[in-house]
Amino acid sequence: MAKITRRSFVGIMAASTTALSMPSIAFGALPRVVVIGGGAGGATAAKYIAKDSKGAVDVTLVEASKRYYTCFFSNLYLGDFRNYGSIGHNYYGLAVNHGVNMVHEWASSVNSAEKKVYLGSGATVSYDKLVISPGIDLKFNSVNGYSPEAQSIMPHAWKSGTQVQLLKNQVKGMKKGGTFVMVPPPNPYRCPPGPYERISMIAHQFKKTNPTAKIVVLDPKNKFSKQSLFMEGWQKHYPGMIEWISADTHGGIKKINTSTMEFETDLDTFKADAASVIPAQQAGRIAMNAGVNKGDWCPIVPASMQSQADENIYVLGDASIAKSMPKSGFSANSQAKVAANHIRGSLTGSKVFTPRFANTCWSLVATNDGIKVGANYDAKPDKINKTSGFISKTGEDSNLRKATYEESIGWYSGITSDMFS
Amino acid sequence: MKSKFVFFSIIILLLFSNKILADDKALAGADFEYGQHLSGECVTCHNSTGLGQGIPKITGMKTAVFIKKILAYKTKEKDNAVMQMVADRLGEEEINSLALYLSKTK
Ligand SMILES: Cc1cc2nc3c(=O)[nH]c(=O)nc-3n(C[C@H](O)[C@H](O)[C@H](O)COP(=O)(O)OP(=O)(O)OC[C@H]3O[C@@H](n4cnc5c(N)ncnc54)[C@H](O)[C@@H]3O)c2cc1C
């Protein structure tokens, strides 16, 4: 880094104040970005704004937890391919390497007129640009009989944290030859192939320790992501263990009872020995509070990820309506880089490049049997538009499937170091 | 003494600009900042340590080696669905900018 003399320092300050022309900011103060949510979208955005602006932007990341457990690879933890510690990450790298101010508090509300974020402690943080990447909240009452209390009996494990440990204990503790019932969520939801990877990993666990167990999937949908690939894999690795029942076949889940562990449908009443229920989803509540939602999710400007409701607020990841991108960690990370480039451009005058988005989602079906789906996207005025893509094929040879699994391990290490170091 | 120094500086400058010209010719449209920006797309998978199993390290690669490898995916001579997709939308300017940036990054 060039040595800053008194003279050049004055020069830099003069240049930046004229370029910024922001009367609300006192002389010498840096433009302020506040990021709510330190997950795949928010951690990446905070890092890239701080790293690339080299101190010219003050970045504060408001994240409730001190440790972020990734939802990605939580299924591999269920299948014993990862231990729990290996999916947990801290924020030291963002603070130490990039100078991000970490605030481990809950953001309780946003006053967009005054450009202020209110924290759980009662303190406030002012922003010039706000990034909201809070992930999802669950709509518990979307499944009749499910509730916040029921989540300890039939874990959803769809947000990072202890839910997935609870689910694993229940899977491992299920009685021999028992039935596990799984209710996937309706569209749209985070990680389209996730529920089916979870089924695969639970089946893998049963195959080792409880081979006569059964898995019944009561799906509110009639089709799902990578369906033919999963179905082929289930047939090959877990023959006779998994029964997937489409919405049209069971006619809808009328009611679940967490004390009798019964699932009532038009077709039949299913009794479970253990279960996982993943309800419908919506953008994290803070997005509603900031007024950037339209219904359950937040419309954005595809070229920048700015909210359609407020140009000083950017919404990333699961909370946004990023059609045609799926709600995934990869997508959130990709969107964050587009937003970070745009935010820096508007605050410091740095170059804003043509937005480019990408996503790839790997899923593990069984040991060394990985599958993947991916696409490139560009920004059209009305939506994020898919320009090309690929998907694994049925009947692929086992070397390719093993290489695909190994790629996913590389990706996990790549994306988590991209987010946190 | 002074004129000697000026003369010496000019020689250095000439040598240096010749070197830049040669690089520019090889890497048409290459822009370091653009390369750095584009590399954001790569590091979701390629981490800088290269320790991630299954995905090789790409920083510190010689420009010619890098270009050859990317073109092998772009022309589908080399098989890998994700890298073919990545290479598919990289034009000459993008490839050269990435080559420049990655070659100068550890
Ligand atoms: C089982 C499962 C498997 C998955 N597998 C994959 C996969 O293989 N690949 C993939 O790409 N994606 C995968 N995903 C999806 C991925 O986890 C999400 O899409 C991604 O995490 C979304 O990023 P985000 O930034 O929108 O939200 P998150 O990563 O959820 O981050 C939100 C953060 O915001 C914080 N927060 C929320 N509200 C507040 C507030 N008011 N104040 C302070 N902090 C707040 C939360 O604590 C959280 O840390 C999977 C998901 C699941 C459930």
C-alpha cells in the first residue's frame, strides 16, 4: 500500500467528498453500509464491499448469532458425511481481514425514511445503503396442526442451528423397522433439491443402522427438483425403503397430530415413529418490517438487487424474488457480488460492471453418488433471466458421480472461505 | 550527473513500455480491475488455498496456461459440466482480464 503523506491524504479526502456529494454526511465521515444477516448473501456482501473499497466505506454487519451453521451440507451431517463442527463458521475473518464492524444483535426494525436500523438492545445504526439478507421465516400454520411447539417433535431443520441435531437424534433413535414421515414444503422455498437430498441421507443412515425402516414422503407438490435423478438413486441404493406420494395421490394433508404422530390425508392416515415437517416459507421478518416485501417475498431490480420499493435498500438471497434463480446459498453469494459492486459504485464512484449471476446445486444421493444442476443468468429489466444451464443425467457412470461429489466438497470449502475469510 | 540519470530513466521507461506493449498484444482488452471483479464468480468454487478437494487452485497460473485451459472447456474439448458453463459465457476480453488478474494473484 502506498504511504499516505499529509499532502496526498488531504488530496484523497478532497477528491472523495466531491465525488460523493452527500450533504447528510459530515466532512470526513465515510459512507455507511449496514448489512442485516450474516448468511450466504449478507456475509458475502459485507466482505466484498469492505474488501474492494479498501477502507472507503464503513461496513457494519448485524447478525444475531456468533456462529453461522450452514444449511448447506447439513444433510451430509444427517448422513454422517460431515460432523456438526465442520459446518459452523465464525465472523473473525470478516472483522480482522476486512475491517467489517460486527454487531451480534437482532435487528428489530428499520426506519427507511430516517435510514436507521434499530437493534434489540435499543441502539440504532444509521446507513446510506442497507442490505437485507435475513433468509427465511417459516409459516408454521401452513400445515394444519404444525406449530412452533411442534418443531421439537417433528423438526423442520430448515434454518441453521440445533434443529438439525435434534432431527439426527430422532432419526438415529427411531425404533427398528419403524416409519419416518417427511413433509416437504410447497413452492417457492429455499433449496429446491434440499428435502430430497435429506430423504436420501436419512435413507443412507437407516440402511446402515435400521435397514427395515421405511420412509413415507407426503409431498404437497406433484413434482420436484432433479426428480428422475433422485428416484433412480433411491431405487438403486435404497430399494423398497422410500415411498414418495404426490399431492394428487394423497389429495392433500388435512391435519397432523403431534401427540399421536398421525398424518391425515384423503388417501389414508399415516402413522409415524419419527417425522420431519417443513412448512411453507416467507422472507425473514425484518424485510416485512422494512416494507420491502410484496406478499411473502421481496421484489428487486434485477440489475442491482435493489428493492423495488426503496433504492437505498438491497435485498439478497432467499428473501428476494430473483426469478429464475432458485433460493440457494450459491445464488445468494452470486447476488451479493452484484449488489456489492453496485453499492460501491454509487457510494465511491467505482466502476459498475454488467451484472452476471450463476448457481449450481449439488446433492448427495448415496456414498460417492453426487448429482448437480446449474445455470448462468443475466439481468433483464423484469427478471433475472436464465441464459444456459446443465443437469446431471440418469445412468451416469460411477466415476462421474464420484467426481461430482468431490466437486461439492471443493465448493463447500470455496464458498465458506469466500463468505468468511 | 543529472543528464546521465535522465538518460538512464528513459532507457528503463522504454524497456518497460515495450514489455507492456508485448503483454497488451497477447492479452487484448485485458483489464486488471475487470479480471478481479470477474474472479468473484470463480472463488465461490475455487478457493485460494486450492485445498478444497475436487476443485483445483487457479491463482498464480501463467496467462498462456490459463487461456489454454479455459478454451479447452469453452470448446468442450474438456468435459466438465460446470466449467463448460462457466467458460461458455466468457468472451476474449473476459478471459484475458481473468488471465491477467489470476496470473498476478497468489
Ligand atoms: C437442508 C438444506 C440444504 C441446503 N443445501 C444447499 C446447497 O447444497 N447449496 C446451496 O447453494 N444452498 C443450499 N441450501 C440453501 C441455503 O442455505 C440458503 O439458500 C442460503 O443460506 C440463503 O442465504 P441468505 O443470505 O438468504 O440467508 P441465510 O444464509 O439464512 O442467512 C440469514 C442470516 O440472517 C440472520 N438474521 C435474520 N434476521 C435477522 C435480524 N433481524 N437481525 C439479525 N440477524 C438476522 C440469521 O441469523 C442468519 O444468519 C440448503 C438449505 C437447506 C435448508
